Amino acid sequence: MFTSIFASIASGYALYFVFESYLASFLFGMLWGLMIFNLDRYIVSSLRHRGSFLRRLWMAMPRLAIAVVIAIVIATPIELKIFEKEIDSKLVTMQQEVEMEQEEATRLRFEPQLISLREEKSLIDAELLESASRRDQLIQQANDEADGTGGSMRRNMGPIYAAKKLTADQASAEYDKLKKESAEDLLLIRKKIETLEAEQALAVNSLEHTPFDGVAARMEAMDRLSSNSTAISTTHVFLFLLFLLIECSPLLVKLISDKGTYDLNLDVREQQVELYHKEVTTLRNHELEEKLKYETQIGTAKVNAKIQLERAKIKRDLDGQIEQFKGKSAWGSA
């Protein structure tokens, strides 16, 4: 009875997270409790005090296995209720983890395009930087040649300076041309990057975060709590052992107890039923044999009577034919 009550409470609490309805949870909880009650009743009542303890234990092993499974099913929802506050706190962290994973997966959808555009922009910037660096270097060399601090180390505006100045001017013109040609490409790339980043932000912000509060999520939270906390893990084990003991106690008591008055009366009752069954079966078999014998004899008599009638008929027909033949022979002689 107490096992079925615990089963009703546990299943009602677990099913509430599925249906979110007190009425449905109550009805299914009562149905589950009645099923467990009848199953436990059958398991205990079907165990007989016959043979040695080891033989009875071997016969009870399937029933004990069923009791273990029932204990696990009953204990889990009650454990979730006992550690409800700790589980709710853990669910918040797990919800955040799930949301972060969803957001990261959404961002990753845009990353290949963004990476490609940023690499393209980096190549253009590097090319501009290299051209600017070359221009600045050539300008510096021309200036050094002009003031005598570099090159020929003569301060003059001679042909060497003119050649270096021409090279610097050409580098400056190439840089200006490259900058002008790259400006449109850079602008287009920036617009594409901004558009993709806006789409990425919109996709992340439009994610629908469903409540992370189902039975499976709570069991996962309970498993994490047990892994991270020795106290919760120990309590979890002892709660399971408690419900296992409650579920298996009727079987264990029946196994270790001596044969009592109930078992003796049950043996007498079963023997009476068995003897009555044998008596009724024997009588019915005897009646069936007598009936078959009677029907066989009646059938044989009927067959014999028909045979005699057929013989008499055949004899009369044969005698008639003989008399007719004799009459025809006498008339022919006359």
C-alpha cells in the first residue's frame, strides 16, 4: 500500500512537468499507483514457501529485479522534489549554457562570409600600407640626399637628388592611384561587413529561448549536482536504497520468515482445489468414456440391424427372382 502511495505521488509530480495540469497529473498518478499496487500484490502473493531458502531466493530473483526497477522509477521524481531548490538554481546555469550554445551556433553561420570579407579587406590594407611605406622610404631618402645626411653625404640639389626625388614622386603617385582604386572596394567591403554583422545580431536577438524545465532537464541537473557535491551524491544513494528497501521489504520478509499459518492454510486450500480438480476431471473423463462406449455400442447395433435388414431384403429379392425364373421354365416346358 505504501509503495503504491509513493508511486502515485512520484508519478503525479513527474507528469506535472509533462502536462502542466493538476487534474491530468492526479488522474495519471492514481492510475500509476493502482498499477504498482496490483503488480506488487501479485509479486508478493505469487511467492510460495516451498523448498529451501536458496531455491525460494532463485525463484524470487525475477520479482526482485522488477522491484528494483520500480524503486528506481519511484525514487527519481521524489528526489527531484526533495532537491527542487538546488535543481532550479542549476537549471538557470544550464539554461544560460543552452542559450549561449544557440547564439554561438547562430553566429557561426555568418562567420565564413565575415572572415572572407575581413581577409579581403586586410589584403587591401596591407597592400596600401606596403605602398605607403615604400613611398615614405623613398621620400626620406630624397630628403636625406638633399640635406646631406644620407646617400652621397653632400648637401646639394644635384642629379642624384633629382633621380631620388623622381623615384619618390613616382611612388607617391602609385600610392595615390592605389588608394583611389582601393577606396571603392574598401567601401563596398565595409558595407557588406556591416550588413552581415547586422543580420547576425538580428538573428541572435530573434532566437526563441524555450523554458528549460522538463523532466529530462531536471534529471540532468540532478546528475550534475551529484557529480559536483559529495553530500548530494550520498543523499541520492541513500534515498534510492530507502525506496529500494521499501519496495523489496515484502519479498525479503517473506523469504526470511518461516512458514506461517497463512502459508499452511494456503497449502490446504490449494490441495483441496487440486484434489477437487482431479476428482472433477476423473469423473468427467469416466463419463466421457461411458458416453463414448455407449455411443459406440449403439452405433454398432444400428449398423448390424441395417446389415440384417439389407440381407433380408436381398434374400427376398433373390427368392422372388428364383420363383419367377422357375415359373418361366415351367411355362416353356408346357
